[in-house]
Amino acid sequence: MDIFGIVTLLGGLALFLYGMREMSERLMLASGSHLKGMLERLTSNPVKAIFLGAGVTAVMQSSSATTVMVVGLVNAGLLPLSQTVGLIMGANVGTTVTAWILSLGTIGAGNAYLKFLNPSFFVPVIAIVAVSTMMFIKNERKYNVSRILAGFAILMFGMQTMSSAVRPLSENPAFRQLFVTFSNPILGMLVGALLTAVIQSSSASIGILQAFTLTGALTYGAALPIIMGQNIGTCVTALTSSINTSKNAKRAALIHLTFNVMGTVVFMSGFYLVNYLWPFTFLDKSPNAVDIAIINTVYKISATILFLPFRDWLVKFVTWITPAKAGEKIDLLEEMDVFAALDSRFLETPGFAVSQSRQLANQMAELVRRQYELSARLLENYDAQGYRDNQIMEDLIDQYEDHLGTYMIQISARKLTDRESRELTLLMQSLSDFERISDHALGIAGSAKEMHDKQIRFSDAAISELAIYKRAVSDLLDTMVKAFSNDDLELAMQVEPLEEVIDGLTDELQARHVRRLQDGCCTIELGFILIDTLTSMERIADHCSNIAVSMIELSRESLDHHAFLQSFRAEEAFRIMFEQYKKNYELPALPASDYAGQLSMEEALPEKTGRTD
């Protein structure tokens, strides 16, 4: 092969690898947001796990990507180690799909009608359709599909280029001798493992092997050990990703390696033992691309069937070779790290990473709701442990904001669909609102503590009125959390009308308290505490409104917050809900004479020094 042939071969390889990467990335982009749901439906049934692993790998076109994701899930405590075996076995089977796709080049060799299925005909057609769609159609879904098709066309063109470049080598004696050397089982496995480890894709290395079948120099005797080695080399990616992970995550990567190594050893030992006793006559013959796909598929399915009954022993084996060290944190505690769900490995599948962020944001929302309920109860019945729990919850919510914010900034630098981008924007906007709600909930708990420490309490009238107010804020927070967690726009539209009612209740409660101050039924000190409590609750309602309005704005692609609120409040549905809420949270009526000579809150109370709301 001269310099021109070498350049053509390398150029074809570059196009092949780029096309495979482009197709894989776009497939993951299109399906990443659904992968979490698929994996969550995984049960302890190993057969279902195998089919799931095969399906996910067929979609992502990479068993390494699937296995890395499994390692991340185990590290996050989201997947038990015992359930990884089926997924990993299925991933091995799923990666055979690529070999069958690449074998399309042999179709139509002797039939005029089947030539329409030959890549030399349909690849240019696919390229024309894909590029035309990308240039003239702006629909995101069609654009992503076009990128997948373009990646496939580039992949197949690279495969054809490699095949054309290596075809002249069929007459080269040195090249033929090289593949005779690879017939040595040990050497062949090492070559296959090294090639796959370098390019980090068993599918790509199988494609390269299929390209070399066109030279006629590759024999079954050389192809078999190379294919076996490729299955070992693909484990490198998962092993690398398991560095600095939990013990169980490392074990998941070792299950992948152990399964492939044991499968290779059993298959090779049995094959060459039979060959020694009854020599096979086909080993010196040359396979074609379809034959390579068949060998690869039969081996992986056979290995899966063979080792499936021994999956529990496989888990016990990797656990035995990786014992916990003295004083090392046990796996249960590792799995309790909620923020391990934000694993950097998931960033390679951005849609999945967005789903993980959504899950933790939902947990944060629920924690905020529980903290407020605890704070509201402390106003009625204070206890020291409840106050400490409130502080702990506020600190945890701060950690949620820090970890989620950092992780979502990393996601934002990745390729996302429009829907995923909008969801990420909502999550990032909501983080600070949830954190501020938590701060105000702690402020309410602080007011309860102050009254307990000073042995003072609100008047019966104030307690009765505050109960209605607390119920309104609690219902508002419940509605917002449900709307946010379920992405329910109908519920989100119910938040702003109730927030408007709460604003009116705040003014009314302050006015009534002023009257009690004038009548001597309450003290200035309790007035300060009431102001702090009402202000904290009103701020909570404001932040709930911010989150709900953001949901509606993003769904309507509105950018002007104030203009949107004005138009939303002018809608008939808003007015109807507002009036209904006013009736639901109406305060007991006061005699008209009670309002005579009423002062404002600012006039009735002296300036509060050193206090914040």
C-alpha cells in the first residue's frame, strides 16, 4: 500500500468513527430523557434486565456508554448491584446491532432488485435527504433525525472508503502473513483488545474488522480471537469510569470485565479443544461482513445464556475479590448520599442528566413543603427538637441549591433538545426560589422560638385569623409543589390567583392587629413578631408565584415577566379563581365601628431596629 492508500484508509477510518459518534450522540440526545424512565422500570427479573440493556445499547449504539451509565447509577445508589448483571449482559447483546447494519454493504451482490438495498445506492439518498432537511427545515425533532441519518451516511461512507483502501492489500503477501500471525489465539485476542481499548468502541472495531474481510486475507482462524479480544477491550471504558467511585460501582465495572473475560476463556477453550480433537476445515477460509456479524452475535447470545443462571455467583465473586477494608464506609452509607445521583458520568447523556436534576429538584421542593409545615406547627406548639429539625432541613436545602446549581451549569454546556433546555431553565430559575422559601420557613420557626423563650402568645383572635392565613399559604405551597413536580400547567395557573388573595389577607391581618394594639389587647413586642411572621409567609407566597409563573411563561415562550403577569391577571379564568379563593379564605367580619380611627401598621409600631424580613 502506497502513501495514497494509507491516507485513504485513515481518512475512511476518521469518517467512520465520526459518523458513529455523531449518530450515537444524536440518538442519545433524542432518547436520553426517556432512558431514566426505562431504567426505573427495571425489576429484579433478569430476563427483563437483559432486554432493557440490549434495547438501550441498540439505541445509543454503544455498550460502553450503557455500562458507564450503569456504573453511575450504582454509584448513586439508584441501582442495586444484583440488578446490574442482566443490564450488562444485555448491553453486550445490544451492541451486535451495529455489526448487522455495517454488513449491509454485502447486500445486493447478485440480485438487481436487492441492489437498491446496497449502501452504494441508499447512502447517497440518505445523505441528500438529511442535508436538505437540515438546511431548509427548522423543526427540532426533524433536525435531530436528520443529524442521525447524516451520521449514518457518514459512517457507511467511511466504511466504504476503508473497504476500497484495503482491497488492494489482498495481493500483498506480507499483509496476508500478518493475518496468519493473528491466527494465534493469544496474539489475536491482544490485538482485538488493544484496538477496542484505543478507540473505546467494540462496534467500531468490529466495523474495521468487517472492512478487512474484503481483502480476502482475513480468515476465520484470525477473526475469532480478534472478536474475542474486542469484547475484553470494551471493558476499559467502564473500568476507567469507576475510578473514585463507591465500592459497588467498582464492582459493577468488574462484573462487566469478569463476564467478558470468562465468556472469552470458556468459548476459546471449548472451541480450540474441539478443534484439536476434530480439526475444523473452515478456519483457513475467508469470512465476509455478514459472517463476522453472525459470529459476534452468536458468541454474545451464547455467553449470556450460559452465564445467566450463575449471575448471583458472579456478584458474589466480584464482592469476594473486592472486600471492604477495615474502617471503610459501608455500602449502605454510600448509597445514602443523595447527591451521588448527580454523577458526572450522566453528563455524556445530557437528557438523562436533566432527568436526574429534575428528580433532585422535586425532592428539594417536597423538603421545602415539609419544612414550612413544620414551621407552621411550631407557631401553635413549639418544641426544641422541631426547631433543630427545621435548621437541619434549611441546611440540607442549601446543599441542594449548591450541588444542583453546579451540576446544571455543567449540563447547560452540553447539547440539549429545546424541551430539555426549557426544563433546565425552569429548574435553574426555581432553585433560588426554593432556597428563599426555606429561609423564610426558618424565619417563621425563629418567631415561634422567640415567643416560646419569652413565654408570650398571640391573642385568641389573632390565632384564629392566623390559622386561616397559614392554611392559605400551606395550600398555595402544596399546589405549587404538585404543579412543579408533575409539570402540571393547570395547577400552576391556580397559584397566582391565590397569591393575590394572600397579599390581601396580609394587609387585612396587619390592619386588624393594629386595632388590637389600639384597644390594648396586644403588645408592641407581639406586633413585631407578627410582622416578621406575616412577612415571611407573604414572601413564601411570592416565591411560589415566581416558580408557577416561570412554568407558564416557558410553556408560552414569554420573555417579559411583568407584561405576562398583566395579561394573565386580565384573563377571565384568573378573575374566577381569585373570587373563589377569596371566599375560601375569608376572615370573620368585624363591626364597622372597629375601623374608626384606625392607624397604619407603620404608625402603630415604632421603627424596628436591626430586624430584617
